Amino acid sequence: MNKITPQPGIMDITLYQSGAAHVAGVSNVVKMSSNENPLGASPRAIEAMQAAAAGVHRYPSSDHAGLRGAIGEVHGLNPEQIICGAGSDEIIAFLCQCYAGPGDEVLYTEHGFSMYRISALAAGATPVEVRERERVTDVDALLEGCTDRTKLVFIANPNNPTGTMISEGEVARLADGLPKGTLLVLDGAYAEYVDGFDAGAAVIDARSNIIMTRTFSKLYGLGGARIGWGYGPASVIDVLNRVRGPFNVSSVALAGAEAAIRDLDYVTSCRAENTKWRAWLADALAEVGVSSDISCTNFILARFGSQTEAEACDLYLQKQGLIVRRVAGYNLPEALRITIGDETSCRRLAQAVKDFKNGAT
Ligand SMILES: *Cc1c(COP(=O)(O)O)cnc(C)c1O
């Protein structure tokens, strides 16, 4: 009897859980669960998207030359080595589709971003997880985890949900130690939060086995527009373009992203605000006994005494209208990931955690 059956691996995928946005019965809710920019997108990006809306009856550019040119100018990169996607998630999916299939392994770390596993399974490949060292990417563990079947190695630098990062030297050591035929993917979703950081571009330029993925969803505040990009060896970009749909990115998203990347003052001011309130919030939480690693991102991984305490605090925060992210699914059951909000939200959050620690229920 014929049975309609999906490809192997598909039913092993656990649905991606996005950050909650509502609490039943609570108004004035603050969402600090999805690492979004609390200040929103650049006003110039919004203006550009509104203007682009007038032309939505036309198909978008299929080569994304305008946006690739703008990215190249701003970051000093060759536009020929750039590909744009519907969020960096799409670039991650292209990479798995193109380079990993049944019998192949895709490596990432124990607290790594969940799309690596999902995309590997969707491509029919085998996801393989290696340990970190105290919530930091461990290059030795990744190198030891490689086999002759390892086709892709994913690390986010800085990482989500830990917020930590490794040095350029460590990234280079990882790239240089990989087996021939293994491609390293540097996920730079939070690179904009690190002042003066090239996200690994120099390491990439000196090698042929690394690609970076980037996004407009975090600091640029364009998560709803779905736009990201990748930069790597021309030969790899050429491969990815073969599976990319010709109109994978909307004209509205392209216009918004181009304006956003050119608005350097907005980027600088968002980064500065984030840095300020991140330090303030980390200190405020530490004062009431909630520790965190030094974060290089727009969130803090707050560590509690136990899973029970973390979950109780999460429930208390929800009652106060403060939504943060549980990360038990990232092997961090005793922690909560808290996105850095604006000043008011950070103050509300700190006060609520303090009240919780003082016994409020
Ligand atoms: C948010 C995030 C992304 C970006 O996803 P988009 O598809 O670009 O919105 C990628 N990697 C990590 C680690 C992230 O946290």
C-alpha cells in the first residue's frame, strides 16, 4: 500500500519555538524574549519601505545588486561574494541543502542556535552536538567532533543564547584545523553589537573554507521584514545562488535594509544604548544574586540557582507583564535569556527580579 511519507529526518524536527509576545490577562506587556531592537528600525528604513510599498505590484530585483552594493560599501566587502536571503535563517537552510545530505554530519555546540539542527534535519543530514566550556564555544571540542562525514560546522560568534564570543585567533584555529571538505559557518547575527568587530571578514578573506551569515533582524530592527545576508568565497556563494529562489527577498525588505545599513549614526546610537543598559541590567541582577557571563550581544543569560527557581521567576515576571525566554531547550534549564530593553523596561525587569528574590510571588 502506498503511504504518503516525508523524507527521512523531517519528523525528527521539533518545531522552532519563537519568543512569546502576550500573557493572558496582562496588559502593558514588554517583550524581552526575541532579541529585537527595543528602539525599532531606523526611521530612514521605515521611510524607504513605505516608498517601496508603492511599487509592490512589480517583482523585486532578483540579483539584489543594490543591497549587495550598499553592504559592500559600508563593510568594505566585495559585493560579488554576498548573497541575500529571507533572514539569515534562509542562508543557513541553503547551506545545509547544498552541502549536507543523508550520511553527512552537521556540527554545532550544545548551546548553539536551534536552526542549525532544524536545517540539518531538513536536508536529511545528521546533526551532531559537541560540548562547550562553561558556556563558551570550545574549538578543541569542535575539532575533535569532526569526522570524514562532517560537511558543515556552525558557530554563532557572539553566540545565542549564551552571549559569549571567541577571539579571531580561535576562529582561525578552528578553520585551519578542520578536515578538507568541511565548511565553517560563522553566524554573525549579533556582530553589530560588538564595536569595531568585522564579524570574521578578515579570517574569511584569507581562507576558502569559511562563510559568514548576517541579519537585519537584530540591531537593525527589521525582523518582521525577513532579510539577511551571507559573505564568503565566490565559489560557495555561486553554489548557494543555484538553490536560491529568484525572488526570495521582497522589494520592501530590500529597500528597508539598504537604508538601514547606510544609516551609520542609528547603528552607532543603538549599539551605545544597548551597551549602557546591558551593563546596568547585569549589575542590577548581580546585586540580587543572579549572575551572568559578560554578554557581547543584546541580551543577558541570567543564571538562577536551579531550574525550579528560573521557572518560578519566569512565571513571576509574566505576571508583571515581562516576557523573557526560557532556554531549557538549549540545555540551559537554570537560566533565562533576557533581551536588553529600553531604559523603562530594564528598570521594570530589574525591580521585578529583585522583588522575586525578596519573596514576592
Ligand atoms: C536571530 C538569529 C538569527 C537570525 O535570524 P533571521 O532569520 O536573520 O531573522 C540567526 N542566528 C542566530 C544565532 C540568531 O540569534
